[in-house]
Amino acid sequence: MDSVTRIEVAWELRQAGQTVEYIAERVGRSRATVYRWLHGIKHWGVKRYIRQYQTAKKGHRHRKTYRYVEERVLAVRREHHGCCGEKIVYWLAKEGIQLSRSTVYRILNKHLRLRSKWRRNVSRGSLPRASGPREVIQMDTIDFGQVFAFTAIDIHTREGQVVLQPGITAAHGRAALEALMAYFGHCQVIQTDGGAEFEAEFAQLVPTYAAQHRIARPYKKNEQAFIECFNLIVRKECLGWVKYPTAHVPSLQNDVQSWLDYYHFVRPSMAFSPMRPILPAESHLT
């Protein structure tokens, strides 16, 4: 018999004065289950309890999200240049609205077409490896308040460069790319994340300096492991975790350049065995 029939039989047997042990044996369920059925029936009545039981068996139901919360999710996404779900969760938390990332994306998918289904599993190609200099350059950005560091590293030689900009738009990305590639020259692959600063004007300029522009897969930090490590070094040894005003860009760039000399010619790197500075001191004198 099905579950509803078992509940009805259990109730009829209970009304006939049978013990819970006897009822459990007859309907093939544990005593705890029978007790739960009987308690619910006493509280709601048999017909209403069965209706609630059948509704609960229809599967997981999302808790209702109020309309004003959905409107705030959409508004925050517009205000912050189409930001991702994680950033929307962050901004809403500052307003006292607690939402999970999955709920945010459910709301976005309800109201927006985030991306075409046919692009969902488009291959980005294998992760590029480097067997020589200037084969793969990884790039990223670091937020220092009103100052943004555009960073780049040759994953083979470990040479790094940092260019500071007063903004994080694609136009700033283009200016940073020109300055960075003045050092690196032409390369095979420039790899970045999918940030807006690496689109539009930046992406249009990439073919001038590289044969390929690869976008790292989202939420795969290991694909940008070299530049993520370099960014941490920049924070720990040079610029810290301070927020700087835009007016400090020129002086900070001088500080960064002095630190890069130390990073390349003095600081030993554990990327090599035995450890040694990234560049020989002689190259600094030429």
C-alpha cells in the first residue's frame, strides 16, 4: 500500500484502540513514524494532515524572495557595471540584506539572460605552458582604493612588472598594456581573467603584442597561479593593503620601480634550484 493508505489505516487502528507497536507492525513502518503521523493527525485532523503530507512530497520548494529584494539585486548589478553574484552578495550584505550566491543567481536568471546556453561549455583550450621566455604572460589587477595596479609576469622567467592606473576601465587597461609590453615585448600568449578592464580597448590592442589572448576560466584560481602569487608579493613587500588616493600614483610608481629592481636583481626566488635572483646582476648594468 502507498504512504497515504498506510496513514489512513494507522489512524483507523488507533481509533479502534490498537497500540502503536501493533500499528507499526501492520503498516510496515517504525514506531517513531507512526507516532509522528498520529501527532500530526491529532493537531490538524486526518484530511488536512494528508493534504500537507502530499504537498511536502512534491519536492524542494524555494523560499519566496520578496519583490523589493529582487529589485535590489538587479539594481546593484546595474550600479556596479554588471558585477557577478559574489559581489552582489557583498554589496547587499552592507545594506543588511543576507542572500546566498545561489539565490542571487536564481534571481538574475529569472530576469536576465546571463549568457547563451550554447556558450556554456565552450572550450578555452588547454592551460598554456611555457618552455622559454616570452611564451606566456599572465596579467591581473590589484585594488588599492583609488589606485589600481595592473600586474604582469612571465611564467617562465618569473620577471614581473607593475603599472599603476587611477582607474580600472578598459581604457586604463589599454594604457597599462602598452606600458607593460614596452618591457616584455612580443609574446605568444597573454592570459587574463574575465574582468571588464581586459575587454574592449584592451582586447583590441592585444594582437599587437601577442598571438593569442586567453581568458582564464572563472573560479579556477590555479589557472592564474603565477600572477596571483606575484600579486601577493607586491602587497607584502611593496604596497601593502593600504588604500591610496589617485594623487599618489606618480610617487607610488617610483616606489614600485625601485622595488622591482630589488625583486629582479637582489631577492632570491624559490622558483629556481638552487635559489638565485630572477635576473643576473650584470643585466642590470647594461
